Amino acid sequence: MLGILRRRGVPALVLTSLIGRLPTAMSALALVRLVVDTGGDYASASALTATFVIAGTIGQPFLGRIIDRAGHRSLVLLLSAVVTTLGFVIAVLTVQGVPAVAFVAVAVAGFSTPPIESTLRSLWPALFRDATQRASAYALDAAAVEVLFIIGPLLTATGIAVFGAQINVLAMAGVGLVGGIAYAARAVVRRPGEVDARVGARADAGADAHVGMSAGAGAGAKPGADDDTSRTVSSAPTRHGTPLSSAPFVRMLILTLTAAIPVGALTLTATAYGSLASNDDFGPVALAANATGALVGALVIARFPLRRPPARAAAPVAVILGALYLPTAAAGAPPVVWIVLAFVAGLSLPPLLTQIFALTPALVQSRHANEANAWVVSVFAVGIAAGTVLGGITVDALGASSGILTTVLVASALAIVGGLQAGWGAVAPRAAASASHPD
């Protein structure tokens, strides 16, 4: 990972992307407190937060598609950053007096969230042609996600304590705007998207087994087929199409969705365990332990990349993730043990994300790179939300102890099934993929 950070421009690229994504990491708690601290109830607070999340899951692929078709990353990033900031400002001004307007403003802010994460991910193949370096870059990317999970709530809590809920949202929006502008100003981001897409296509076509082409060979690929793929990409018809026309990519999205469910469910199961232990602080501590485990997992996978190509590694790693969350069903375990279990469960997420990030450009045509990465971002967010909803409904219906057990069993089972459906070559890149998708 240190070798990746030594590449000129990469540290600034990663840092500005982190700053630009802070509003996303801070928004859940920030919006809840904005509503509650201005006299609203928790139902309204949850609805406002859900509005932001749902709008974001729709907006990310849409904005990614615009970038793929127009090729102007910086312009889309700048405009979306400004619109998102204005949405947050209007929400703060209207949440108390005209809540309906606040809901619309938050929806606009969510939909227009700058697609920083997906564009950053689409840049790695252009920046690092070597497969091993790209694997480290994807691991660094996964580590950055975990850093956001850790510092986002902490910054929100600090901002609310110091400035209050309303000023905190304004500060959050301002920081995101500054980060978005700084990220969009990076030289590699300003390059036309079509240029980077061609570079990425060549990098993918010439990649070794670490990007899964060796697995694709078992599905009928022939030596030299990667060159044919590159030529097919460059001579593709003008109709843009969609990455969702790739069946292996859709199966990988299913894997991503189901793997995120136990991660999202942990928010509710940890909180429910805290209520059983009569410790309101237990939930945040357990979540921090889980995020810390994930950060450790990211550092380990960066230092020791998996020897299997992503197409063969993704399914078993997803199954392992589901299995590692199973012990958190032990509602009767001592608090210290439960925190350790949450930490261990977190270890498996970055290795899985690294495989997903590496697989994405190999499963779709290069002109779909940004939209495909945006779909991964959105689907993962939907999985997190689904896990949280599953936990909430189950705990409310069955009580804390039985609710924890049932939630974890269901969520882990879904993750395991999602991993299994992506096994046996189901997500293997195929050299003839471009020819088979005439979109």
C-alpha cells in the first residue's frame, strides 16, 4: 500500500476524495439530529435520512452514466457538489418551518451527491497497469471506505456538540463542497473520460491472472483473446447501452447486495445487545470495533494480496464473510466477547470489496466503467439499508434476544447464498464479453 501512496498525485487524490465523501459518511446521524434537535420526532428523522439514502442510490448510477457518455468528470463533479451543498443549506433553513421543502431539498442533495467513489475506482486501471499494483490500489480504496465509516460519525458527534445540529449540517456541506472541488481539480480527474477508458481497456485486456482472465480462460477464452477484446471495445457501436446487460456483472451485484446485509444488520443487533446489557454506549463501541477490524483487514489484504484471481476468490470470500458474522448471533455472550466477535466479523469485508473492485472493470465494457462502479456503490448502500431494516423489524417483533439471533442467521444466510450463486465461474470475465454485448 505504501508503494501506491508513493506514486505522484495519488496521496492528494485519495485525500481529496475522502474529504469530498465526508457528507455521505456523516449524513445519517447528522440528518437525524437535525430533525430531532429542531423539534421533530424520530419517525420524521428516519424518513428524512431514508430519503437522502434512496435518492443517492438512484443518483449515483445516473451521474456515472452521464460521465461515461460525456466524458467530463470534473464538470459533473463540480456541478453535483454545488447542487448537493445547496440542498443541504435549504434543508437546514426549512426543516423546522416547511418540512416538505426540506424533504425535497434532501432528496436533491442525495441524488446529486458527487460520484467521487465511483470515479476514483474507475481511475485505478489507468493509473496502475500492473495487476499487483491495482490490487493494492483497490485495497487502499477499501481502507479509505473504512476510514470514512470510523471518522464520519465521530466528526458528526463532535460538530453537534460544539456547534449544534444545524451548523453541523452546514459545516458538513461546506467541507464536502471544498473536498469535491479539490478532487475535481486533480489533473487525472480532469482528463477526458474516454481517454482513461481506453487506457483502462488496454490495462484490463493485458492483465494477468490477478484480474481474473485466467479464470475466464476456463470458460472458453483463448490466448490472445484479450487483444480482440480491446479491439472490440475501441470499435464498439455508438449506442451506449448499460453495464447491467452483462450477466456476470449482475451476479456480482447480487453478491455485493447480500454481503452488505449482515454489515447493515450489525447496527441494529449491536444496539439491541446494548439494551440487553443495559449499556447505551455498547452499540457505538461494537460498531467501532467492527470498523476497526475492517481497517485491519484492508491493511492485511494490501500487504498480502490473495493468490486467487478475483473471479475465483469473490465467492468464497463472500461465504467467509457470512460465516464470520454468524457468531454475533450469540446474544448471551459477555460484552467483551461480543465486541471481539464484531471485530473479527469486520476483517472479511475489505478482502471482499477488493475482489469486487477488481472484478468490476473486467466484467463490463470500458465505456461503462463509471456507471458500473456507481452501481456497486449503490447496491452496497441498499444492502446496508436492507440489513438495518431487517434488524429493526425483527428486533421489534421478537424482542432483543430472539431478534438478534434471527437477524444474524437470516443476514448471514443471505450473504452465504449470495456468495454461492457467484461461484463456479459465474462471475468469470470472458474474453468474448464485448462481442456478446452489442450495446
